[in-house]
Amino acid sequence: DGDGHGAQDTLQACDAPLGYAALGDDCDDRAADISPSAVEVWYDGVDQDCDEADDYDQDGDGSQAYASGGVDCDDLDPLSLGDCGGSPDTAVVDCQEASDIVPGATNGLFWIDPDSDSSTAPFQAYCDVESSAEAWTLIMRLVNANFEYEDPLWTTEALVSEDVYALDVDGGSKYPAFNAVPFTVLRSSTLDLSDAFTEDLGTEYPSALALFQDSGAELGTLPVPYWNSIVQDFSKSWGCTTYNSYGVNQKDYLGVAFISGGALCDWNGGARWGQRVNAYHGGTGNHAGQGWGMYSTISTGDAYRGISQLLWVR
């Protein structure tokens, strides 16, 4: 077939006769696009690179067997597709690629490696590949908890409970994807994904770590109903609206100085991603934060009451 790889029968000669090649490793010497030098196309039913492992699909579900370097954990079950998410050796760039190459993939853990220069080893990330055509990568989890604004995890590579994905376990997790996955859109969702709020930042950040190390930015002044819906009654919007602000890294541009708003409209607050509103505070008013990494300058105890949310990027 003229692809530089010959069939496995051999001939000894001082010079190669016409039609012979120095390499005798072609698994199909009638097809020029099949040889050990060819690029493998997954899930097309053809072993392009002659390794006898690619495209092994015993149950016919279109997903390559995990034992052969693919992502099908049970190749005898046509309903099992991407449940195990491959291995470090078969890591994909991101959750979107996982969704693209695994037909019918379901939400779960996948091995990803977004760092093309290989300075960071592949790691597992939880991917939402079902909610929309564009897949989401989970970077943080809070269940009845809050990571305080000044917690070092926002601006360092420190991880927290990175192996915990259970939604019935109180507490917070920061996953490796927080430090490594590029994105332009943030999403905060309920634990069951039934409701969510997204923000297109309009520019690509190399990671969430880079975003939260960056300077603060106001994204709007009108209150966002979603943030108000996820907090407990104590922190819900109430009364004054003059000092409402929505953005990222809010302490950077809102500060912590006392706001003289009059009567029940004083004090200050904000969030890493969220908004400052005049909160109920048990009937005492005063401004506080709603969202991720919320803070208040009036009451640290009540201001840090937890939320139950998942933080995603894409």
C-alpha cells in the first residue's frame, strides 16, 4: 500500500526488491491509512495504528474498553460508557473533550490534563456533560458551609477535601481543576443541578486561581436574585438598595470601611464571587455578602453561614 510499512513476511536481499519495505509490521498492507505510524481514530471500529487494543468494543456501545486504554469500565455492559473516565495515560484536555469523544457519556470523574507542556500531571475532575452541549468542570463544592473570603485556598494552590464528591457530606472541597482548567464562564449551581447562575467574564482565565488572584471587578449594581435565593433567611436582601454591588473579589474594590447608610443601612460586606446587599440580619439590617467566599464587617459569625452550591467553569 506504499505507506512505508510492509506485511510480516520477510525476504533477505542486499537491496530491497520493488514493493518491499524495511519495516514488516503492517497489520493491513492493503490500506495506506493503516500502519503503526497512523493516527488512531477512536470508536470507529478500525484499528488504525496496529496495536491490537484500540477500538476494542466488545459490547458494541461505541466506547473503547478501559483495559485497552479507553474509558469503558464495563465492556460487557452497553449502558456503561464513561463511568470510570479512563486513566492518566488516556487523559483528555478537558471535560468538553471527554464529552466529545465518549458518545453518550454520563456525569462523573474523568482523567484530564489541560496543561499541554506537561508541567502538571493528569488529575481527575468531575464533569457535567449532560446539562448542556458544552461540558462543565467542577472546581469547588460547599454543603452547608462557606470558605471565608480570606481563606488562602482562594489565592494559593492548596486543596481541601479534594477526594470528596458526596453531596450529603457537610463541608467544602477545592479540587485540582480549580488551579489548572482554563475558562471564560463561571457557573454556580444547586447540588442537584436543577437551578444555576452563569457569568460569562468575556475573557479567558488560565484558571480559577488566576481569577481570584486578580484585582476585583464590579459586574453590576442590580441585585442578582439567584444569590439571594441560596442564602439563609438571616442573609437575604432587606431594605436599602443604594450600596448593592455584584462582582468578583469584592473586598478589593469595596473595602471594609464603615458605610454610613443611615439607620439600618450601614456597615459593609461582599464575596469572592457574589454580591453585597443590605441583609436582614435578624431585623437589624446592614450590608453583607451573598455568594462564594462571603464576608461582612459587622458579624463574622452570622455572616459566614453556609450555602449548598457547586462551582463550575467552562
